[in-house]
Amino acid sequence: MGKIKVHVLRPFERYKKGDTAELTPTKASALEKMGLVEPSTKTAEKQIAKADKPSA
């Protein structure tokens, strides 16, 4: 699984508000639930949703 681009809404780790971060879909999904990031593209949004589903 590659990395996806997300917009940073609230500072975390080394990122500041307004930055564009490249994260794994799993990490992006967790941070999105906390309200720290939002997907920057439709593709990123789909990959976050896919990572959010439990694997069978």
C-alpha cells in the first residue's frame, strides 16, 4: 500500500496546520477520525475509506 496526500487541519507530529502530508491510508484514517487531517483528493478519500473497513 502506498502513501496518500492529506491536508493537515490541526498540528501533529512534525506537521503544521495547512501542510500537505503523505501518510499511509491506515494512519490517515485514524488521524481523520481525530479531526487532524482531511483527504486532499477523491482517490485519497477512497483509500482512507477502504483502509477503514476491517479485513476478513
